[in-house]
Amino acid sequence: QVRLVESGGGLVQAGGSLRLSCAASGSIFSISTVGWYRRAPGKQRYMVATITSCESSYYADSVKGRFTISRDNAKNTVYLQMTSLKPEDTAVYYCRVVRAGEYDYWGQGSQVTVSS
């Protein structure tokens, strides 16, 4: 069983920045696709950014140019640097570690609140 521990959420004013971190236990991190998803109140959870084991990254259109995903395989950690935050970025952010057909792990969620 892989455990994911998220940190870095909180309250920030519009235009500010936050960095989320997600540390994974175990030895599967480096061969996994890792990513960040979010669920806003009353809405479905959807992908914000993902990065593959080959370091290819993908972003939702709503965060392109503002958010950056990165990974440190030596630390089994994935990061999400969020800049120019908007009130509509307010959500619970979840990290995910996945390898298609083999495993799919989720973090417990971290609240990000952006005030206007």
C-alpha cells in the first residue's frame, strides 16, 4: 500500500502563490504518472496537471501559464507551483500516483482557498 501525504494548502489572496507538495511512500514513484486534481464545491473532480515518468507534463487549459508541476524522484515527491491564483482556483486539491492497469492511489486532499 502506498501512502500519499499532501502539504502546502491554505488561504491566499487573489494574485498570490502557493506550492503544494505530495510525498509518496514505497518504491513505485519513479515509474508512475503523478498528478494533481481538484474538486471545487458542487463540482466534479478533474485533472489540473500531470507529469509522466518520462517528465512529459500536461495541464488543464484553465491553469496553463500559471501552474507548474514538477517531480523529484529522489524524494518521491510531486509539486504543484501555483501562481497568479484566482478565486475560481478555490478547491480541494488531490495528488494521484497511477500506473495504468496496475495501481491508482490518491492523497487525502488539501484545501486551497483564494480570496478576492
